[in-house]
Amino acid sequence: MPVAKPHKHTKLTSSAGFSLIELVIGMLVMSIALAYFTNMLTNSNKFVADPWHQVRASELASALLSEINAKSFDENSDRNGGLIRCSSSDTGAVNCTSPANLGSDSESSRDDYDDVDDYHGLTQSGADIIEIVTSGNQSLSASYANYQLSVTVFYDANFDGVDDAAIGAHKLIRVTVTDPLNNQIQFASYRSNY
């Protein structure tokens, strides 16, 4: 039987599998992509928690601002019907508290605060914050345990957010809430002498 001989011009090509270099490069690319993806997931966890903490901070600041705004404008304000405003041209009016003396007058605790500027310099955290929002509901205490807040109050008659360092008809109340991720969120309100 005659056997056919291959022609001299026939090429043998191998098409099975990958070379070693291709495998190493492929593994390197996959490991870089996996590391990048894992890092992206890890960093996204804090952004998922941010809205939750912002809502908690907003609730906390809202409760405290409501409490503060319910108080008198100043220690020297008329608390008997509010007919005589301090630092006004009203008959019998006395000067409002000077900017250097803003802060707690003789009150020893927040329960005794009777005017807006008593809250100036107030800083609270942990159990003290829980009293502001929960009103005795201890089931919520863990939700606010790692929050901190601070309050500043100053005269701002021109509404520019800067301390006027002079007696005016408006006080800016600024509450800064620090959440467990150390984000500081500021809330503000004005209280006017009317």
C-alpha cells in the first residue's frame, strides 16, 4: 500500500491551551482586579452608614434646637408676657446680656436653663444625649451612645453667621453633632428678640 507523504509546504500549528506567560499575566490581571473590587466594597461600607448617621444627627439637633428655641431670648427678657424687650426703647427695658457673658448664668444643669444663651458652650455625649431625644425610652439609648454635640450661641444681627461681638436683636444658635464616624454636621437656628 502506498503511503502518502506530507508535502514540504504543510505547516503544523498548535492551538491547544495557553502559554505559561499568558497564564501568569492573566492571573496578575485577575488579582489586581479582585484587589481593587474588594477595596471598593470595603470603602463603600462607611458611605452606606452615612445617611443613617445623618438622620440620627438631624433628629438629635432638631430635638435640642426645639428645646433651646422654647426658652427666653435673654436672661434679662421679660418673662411675664414678654411686653418689655431687653435692649429696646421700651419703658423699663434693661440691657441684654453682653456678648462676653453669654453662657450659663447660675444654672447648674440643662434642666435649669431658662434662656437661649444658657446653652452657649454646652457639650454633651453618651447618656446626656440620650435624655434629649429619647425622653426616657431606654430602648433607643444604644442608637445615640456614640454621638457628641456642642452648642454655640452668639449675637448675629446681620445674619452673616459671624459673631457680631455686640448686643443685637438676633442670636444664632449653632448645634454641631459629631457622629460615630467622626463626621461633624452643623445645624443652626436664629432666635430673635421680639
